[in-house]
Amino acid sequence: MPARLHVSGKGMTNCSLKTIGLHFGGRDHSTVIHAYQSVEDQMRIDQNTCQTSRKSKRRLQMIGHV
């Protein structure tokens, strides 16, 4: 899901929202904001989504990308 990919970048990089969007098919910064909000909402209601996000972040930290 593209929204999850967008969210991976937000808050874990110094890149602007515009730059993040460009890396995902030329998306606009507002699309990145919407994706971030959508995933945040999903994480509040779905424990599996929350756990998946945490695991992904830990993996990125382990390989030094965060």
C-alpha cells in the first residue's frame, strides 16, 4: 500500500514532504500528508498495522537508515 510507504519516510528523514512524494511516483505533498493521516488513523484502530509499523521502524534502525 503506497500510504504505508509514504509514512515510512515521514518523521524518519530530513526530506521535505514534496521530496518524499516525488520518490513515490511524483505525488504531491498533500498526498503524503493524507497518507500519513490515513495510516495514523488505521494504527489507532488496528493493532496489526501498529505492530507492522513498529517492526519496520526497528528494522530500519538496525540497518542504520533511521
